[in-house]
Amino acid sequence: MLVFIIRRLMQAVVVMVVMSALVFGGIYLVGNPVTMLISDQASEAERLAVIRDLGLDQPVWQQYLTFVGKAVVGEFGKSFRAGEPAMQLIFQHMPATIELALVAMLLAVLVGVPLGMYAGLRPDSLRARGIMTVSILGFSLPTFWVGLMLIMLFAVALPEWIPGWPRLPSSGRGPTVDILGLKLSIFTAQGWLHLLLPAATLALAKGALIIRLTRAATREVLPMDYVKFARAKGLSERRIVGVHVLKNIAIPIATVTGLELGQVIAFAVVTETIFSWPGMGKLLIDSILLLDRPVVVAYLVVIVFFLVMLNLVVDILYSVLDPRVRLEAQGR
């Protein structure tokens, strides 16, 4: 196991180096941030002073080496727009994104696993077919459309049509509570109200994936000998499903859920933009529009590092849940 972790960490270092070079080079080929930050009425002396202050007067290769040297110690420069360290901005917006992603994946698992198991246990029933039809819609509908429809339905239409129906907030994060230096909204009632619509938007597609995965895993496990043996022993159907079936389908579900969590954190940009959710995704969009290079690079480096570490955790968790993986690793 230790050799496996060391090997994966070395691969992560290579991925981070290659990614940083590609991102840094790609960003420097797009636009000139000076034109976004300096007024057209500014003098040439003021223009040159801003370029010098931002370090844009140096050759690109020298800027990249400076960037790498500072990135090793977690410094990515200051935001062109805010004048604050880029990493500080990322960390200020990170709790909102992680909070949204965790709630969305929790909803997806709590809804997807029971529905997927039901569809797998009774594949020919009308309810199971309805569940699978809904899962197809979850895959097919674009995220931005789902978000807009939820806003129209729960923030506009239903409160107008039904007296007393609560109007869910369609933008912002609501009040937050400081916990260990992190600003979290899940510990306030208004925070949950602001969280429901964006979390449901993200949970729809992920829940559809978990439904289909759970159904397939359930159908694969049911014909296994240990399930037949449990039935032959006279165990109740609830115990067979809750212990023997659920325990074995938990392996692929845990793996996919962990990987999808990383995807949600990295690609919640559209949802955060639609709901004006103050997370890293909205920060990225605002920074791209203003060509705020330090923030964009810092965001991408942090996200890639997070995804690599999350994949490592998922691999370790997989080996804990399935002893066969450990035996194969020892055999190698």
C-alpha cells in the first residue's frame, strides 16, 4: 500500500508540473489584461507603471519560472482586479463551493441509491421503469436549463399560484456562521433555503448516474452464490438486501461518488453563475472575463491538485472496501 501511495504521489507531481505549464502558456496567449485594467484615457507613463507593477514587462519564460517558484510555497501572485493574493481569494470562496458540492452529492446518494436498488430488485415493475425514465432525463437535460426551470418554478410560479407557498431564494448564499475560520451557511435556516435550488440542480444529473449505477450493480449481485445461499438459509429479504446486496454494491457506488464529487467541485461553474453562488466557479468566471491571470492559474492548480488527491483517496478507499485489490497490489 505504501509503495502504491508513493507511486501515485509521484504521478501527481508530474501531472501538476505539466498542467501548470499548459495553463500558464495558454492563458498568456489570450488577450492582454492591461487593456481591461487601465482606462483608455491613461497616459503612457501610467500604462508602463501598471505593467511593471504586475510583472508583465518580463519575458514569458521568466514570468513562468517566477510563478513556479512562488507556487511551490503556495504563492500565486496578487489578483490584478482585487489587489489581494490569489490564493487568499480562492480560499475565501472555497467553503461555498465545497458546501454546495457536498450537499448536492449527499442528495444524489440519498435519492439515487434507494431508487436504483428498487429498480434493480423489481426491474419489470412500472415504478422501476418510471425511475429509469427519470434518470434518462437527468442525464439529458442541460444544467443551466434545469437551474432556470427550478428558479421559475420554486421562486416565481408556485408562490404566485399557491397562497402560502414559500418562495425559495434564487440567488446569493444567505447568512453564514464562522466555524474554525470557515464561513458556512448550512448551519442557518436561511442558508439551507438558499442552498436548496443550486444543490438540487447539481444533484439531478449526479443522482441519475447513481440510480443507473446502483441498478446495474444490484442486477449483477443478485444472481451471485452468496445471495442464493443467504436465501437458502431462510434469511429475510430485508436482511439479504440490506447486508449482502448493499455491502457489495457499495464498492462501485463509493468509487463513483468520490470521483463525481471532484467533478462537481471543479465544474460547478454554470450552477454558481446562474444562482450567483459566491463560490470558486463564479470567481473563475469573473476572473476570466477580466483576464485576472493569477486567480485563474491559482484556481486551476488548486482544482487539479484537489482532483489528484481525491482520486488517491478513492483508490485507497476502494482497496479498503475490496480486499481483492490489496491482494492484487501485493502480488505485483
